Amino acid sequence: MSYVSRAQRYVPNASQGQDTWSFVSLQSFHQLKLTPTQHHHLPRRNTTHCADHTANGPNPPIMTTQDEQEPSYIDYETFLSPDFNPASFANTLVLATNNPNDAPLDLSTPLSRVLFDTQEIDSHIDAVTTKSAAPLLQYTDEQNAASKRIIGELDAQIKSLNDSYRQLEKEVIDKHAEAEEVRQVATRLWETLKLGRSVGRCLQLGRQLEVQHAEIAGGSVSAAAAAAGKKEDHRALVRCSHTLLSLREVLDRSAPGEEGYGLGKVDTIRTLREGVIAPIERSVRETAEKIIRDFAIPNSATFAQGEETKARTVSAMVTLFLLSPQPAMKGERWTPTLLLQALEVYFRSALQSSIASLSRALGQLPSLDRTLAEISARCQNIVALEVVLESTKLPTHPLVTTPQKQTNMLQPLLAYLETGSLASYFWRTMASSLGTRVQEIVNRGGVSARTLRTNRASVGEAVRECVVRGCEMPSALKGKGRGEGNWEREVAVMVGSVVNNLGR
């Protein structure tokens, strides 16, 4: 479509078809086609206010032209409205230029209206721009000159700021970088020094551990040591335990910042662990367990022998108490597992031997007295061990922070075995296993069963005397402040486990 003057525009002639156009005036077009649409005029500008504003400030001049004062048929307020919707506007044009009841829609008329508005705005922009070119160029020149003056003022300040920054960089940033390098070097040297001190301490403790372990081995049963009159230094077990705990304290603290951090990467420490610490710890633990396993104070032992046995046993128990591993979970209750396990093995061995020997003796009555004497001796050893445990206070464990409620070594063992007395535990456990053995002898029949039934009373009396004699304290430990207990229940349980299972 060609552009023509503002006074006239081409519009389609509906009577002659879509391809025929005729000239009509703009006023006639709007009166004929768009009478439902309300048109608004642009407000006139106040030329006096614009002139004053231009004179008082750097704002660009606002030109007042004859065209701006003339009314315009374009609805600028509609197009500039924030809620303007193109779809709604197009729908309004179509409804205004068509009959809703007609099947074919005439879209050429609203399209022409949009094209007219576009041409009008374009012509208006061209006219205003052409007539206001000189003031706009003058305003642009003034703005450019002002910008140059501002830049000229800022250049000196920017240069001064850059010079200050370079001076600051030279005096602070470069020196800070050098200081940071020195700090890193000092930190690494300090870490190396700490690691070296930790390695040195571990090696010193390892050497000390070897010397202490040699003191234990110096009292072995070798011929040279016996000829030299040397005795086993059982106190060296406790010293070895404390040294092992010191090593464990260093090696287990492997978190960053702690004493043992980084020791696992040192070959010397790995060799120390595998070649010195682990073998000696195993040897010390086995030696302490053997001392407890061999604990015995016979009635024929003197007071000095009893005290020596007690001292060796206390050293072994303290060693196992200290070497017991710490709980895996933080806050979990700690128990001396190695000590409790060693004592449990001692009781289990005494019980198994006593039950097996008494079962054989009940089938062979001539050997019953000797067997009961051995059983009573084992029970006396258990009573003696109970006295030793009760008189030994719990040592302070350097790696355990939770307070211990027990005051002596007997209390943890009684809680572990769930009993009130070791002698009572011995007799009651043996009686619970002895009943089935007696029933087996009776069920087999024969001479052994008949002899056992015939001597029911004497066997029961012998068992009673065995229990009473076994609950007595060995002569070497008498006078320790422990009175004689009442063992009637244990006697009744043991006698009943034998006599009550013989039948009639």
C-alpha cells in the first residue's frame, strides 16, 4: 500500500470488491465505520512552562509545533495504558466494523484502521524530529561538553587513586604475600617438629617397653636365672602396662591437631607397632593370664608364700585391668573385659575339673575322698581369690574418663557373674551340672550304682564336709578381717544334687 498525505488515505470500496480502492477523508472514515469507539486528544503542552524549564536546567528543549497543538484522532491513552491488550483491541475493532450476525467477516476495514494509525504515528515522528533537530543537536552537544568536563575532573582523581593503589600494593599486598609464604613455611616446620617429637616419644617409650619386658623375662625359669638367684619381677607387668597405655594414648590420637596425627604414615612407627608393641603386649597379657590361671594358695603355704602369691596375682589383675580395650562407641560404659575373661576362664577350668573328677569318683567310691579333697582345695583357692579381689582397690585408668562406681576388683566380677559370692557360685554351678551325671551312673546300673545307693549316707556326709572345708579360708590368708560365712544352703544344694538323684 502506498503512503499518501494526512488528509486522505486509500480505503477499500466494499461495493466494487476487495481489489478496488477509493479516496475518502479521515473524518468520513471514522464517522462511517468507527462511531462506537471513543477517541481522545493529546493534551496541549504549556509552552510558557517549557520555556522556563529549559532556561533553568540542562534538560533538552521541548518544541511546541502547530501539529502538536492540533487534535489527533489516535487514541494515545488507550495504547499507553498499562493494561492494554492487543487481542482485546483487535476484537473491539472487528466488532465495531462488522455485524455479528453476518457469516463472512470483513477484516479489511479494521486492518486499514490499524495501518492508518501506524502511518499517522510515523508521520508525526518524522515531523517532530525534523522540526526539533536543531534543539536536539544543541542539547546533545551540551551534554557531550559536560561529559568531557566531568571526565577531565575525574582523570586526575583516578590517576591519584591508581597511584595510591600501586603504593598500597607494594607496601601491603606484596609484603602480605611474602608473609603468607613465611607463615606456610613456619606452619609446616611446626608440624614437622610436632611429628618428630611424637616419633621420638614413641621410640623412647618403645625402648622403655623393651627394657621393662626384659625385666619380666629375667625372672623366667631359665637355668642361668635360677643359678643367679633372680626372681620374676611381677611388678614389671604393671610398668609395661602403663608404658603400653602411654603408647596407645599417643598412637590413637590421630585426629588433625592431636599428638598422633600423621604417625601412621611414618615407616618407623609402623615397624615399632608390628615388631615391638604388638608382640610385647601379647606377651604381657599372656603372662598375666597365666598367673591368674595358676593361682593357688594351699593350706601348707606359709604366710610369706601367701603374700608373694597375692602380690603376683594383684600385679596380673592390674595389668589385665589396664590393658582392657576401650569401648568402640564414645560414651559407652567401660568394663575390664580382659580381667573378667581371665577370671571366668579360671572358674570354668576349676568347675570342669571338679565336675569331671567327682563324676568319676562317684562311680569309683574308693577314690572319692581324694577327689573331694582336691575339690575342696580348688574351692579354697576361689575363696582366697575372692579375698584378694576384695582387698585390691580399682586402679585409676588413664584413658577412661567416666567415673567408676565400684571400689574394688571383686565388685565388677560379681556383677559379671551375677552372684553374691564366688564360693556360692562355684558350688551352685557344680551342683546344677552334677545331677545329670549322677542320674547317668544310676541309669547304667551295675556295681557302681548299687554301691553308691548303699553308701548314700556316707557319700552325702563326705560331700557336706567337702563343701564346709572348701569354704574355709586358707591358713596363709587367715586374719584378713573376713569372718566365717554360713554355707548351709550350698551344702544342701550339693548334697541334694548327689543323694536326691540316687533313687530308692
